[in-house]
Amino acid sequence: MPVVSAPYEINADDVFVDLQPVFDVPLYLKCEGFNAAGSIKVKAALEMVLAAEHNGTLTRGSVLVESSSGNLGIALSMIAAHRGYGFLCVTDSRCNRASRRLMESFGARVHVVTRPHEQRGLLGARIDYVRRLCAEDPRYVWLNQYANPNNWLAHYKRTAPAVAAQFPDLDVLFVGTGTSGTLMGCARYFRERERPVTVVAVDSVGSVTFGGPALPRLIPGLGAGVRPQLLDRSLVDDVVMVPERDTLDSCHAMARRGFLFGGSTGTVVSGAVRWLAGRPGGERLTAVALSPDQGERYLDSVYDPEWVEANFGAPPTLGRPVAGDPMEEPATSA
């Protein structure tokens, strides 16, 4: 077992789950939540912080500030605590309570924006707040995950090569889209390889990233109210838009088999299952989807029956056998 000196050195980058028994489609899920920050965002967070230190933007006495719906804020809270920086996360009401408390446990401050920008929604309001803060106080350093090339570079250097090493015969990769950093890093990596790989972006209905109308979204993680600056649409082969109800159904289907994943994972898996189910019959593909995080931070939302019913109607039958479930006992006659 390795001995680590920094929390971000705790990482399992080679865990894959076979989802064929759950959804009856050939799909492997790369689990990115087995690290000290609990999500894939630790890769981009560390890459951006190290680059800012290297170019002199981040120095002793600096205070990091970033707009985040949760996971990047948690990763930066952990890294800032270890490397001796202050950190302020600017989030909004969709950020769940568990994520806010976790950031505060690392010593970070959390500012919650409650009033959306008229055209650019809550994300636009968050970014405006960060810009005002940096203009008023030079101590604040905004890494700007939405435009920072080190965001996608982290996944070009680490995430995509890890997938390629495990699946050299990969046919299709499904990637959720938020800032589009993970998507762009993976797409650029596989575009440079001789063997063609189809890269499919998965996004939430209500996100404007791929040109759809802005609609209310309740599950944090994927989607955006402002088109990501990092996005290069020409690198994406296909796009699947997923309603949040389908996200919930996928999360609960995996939980019934003992896999508790976050809302972003549910969206990516739902999109991947739909895309694969629509392929010609008999076509055999090696398909991988990226799972950004685990499900513990969603216990008060995605996995809370009252929250689900209040926002989406009757919740899935979490914890109960479903038709065809091997754990379901056969009916017996009296």
C-alpha cells in the first residue's frame, strides 16, 4: 500500500463497473469518485492550482475563489487546506447541504447566490459575483474553471489515458458535460489516436450548452446556464440530452444493485443506455461511461423519497425488488 503525504495522492484510477447486469446493454462505468475529494473534479482542481503556482498567479497570502455547484468546490477546499490558501466557494441553492458542510469542514467559506441573472441564470449570477470580488480585492485569485485550459488538460493527461489503457479496443466513450473540461480533454486525446473512438456528450435537459433552451434544473453537476467557453463542438461526435427524471431512475436502478452513484453519474448512464439501445441489433461495441462521483452527497435529494416526490412525483422503488430482480422471492401459494 502506498504512503501519501497529500490528500490528493489518495486515488484509485482503475476501477470499472460492468453495468450489463443492471441495464442489459454492454456498458462499463469508470468510477472517478474513489479519491479523498470524492469526485473527478480533483484532477482539474489540482492541475489548475499547480499551474497558477507555477506562473506566479497564486502566491503566499492568496485566497482562491471559484464558482462551483459542489464537487469542484470540495476538491479546491481540500487542496487549499493542504497547500495553505484560503478558499471561497461561490455556489447557489442547488448545491446540497452535505457539500456545503464538507467545504466548510476544510476551512473554506461558502457564499450562496439565490437570485439568478435575468439572461444567464444562477451560473451567470455566480460568475458576476466572483468578478466583482476579484476587482475589489487583489488577494482573490479566480482559477476560472469555465475558461482555464488546465481544466481539460487534466483529463487529456490522466482520465483518457486510463480508459485507453484498460480498453485498447474502445469504440465509444460517454462523457457528462458541465464546464466541458472532462469532455474536451478526452475528446482531444482520442482524436489523436489512430483507432477511431466515438465521443458522445451527455447533458441535462434545460442546459444551454448545446443550444437548447434554458429550463429549471434541480440536480447539480452537469448542465450550464451559460455556454462553456472551453467547448469545441467539432470535437464531439454526438449529444444526448437527458431529462432529470431519467437521471433519478438510473441512479435508483444502480442503487438496487448496490451501486450508489451521484446525480451526474445517473445522467451519463441514462444517456449512454439510451444511445446504445438505439444501435442496430447485433452490433457489438466496447463502451465506457465516466462516473464523476459517488452518491453519498445526494442522500438529501436524489435518494430522498420526499424530495423526489415533491419535485418529480412518485419516486422509484428504491430498496424494493423489481421485476426480474434475482433477489425477488417467487410467490408461494397458501
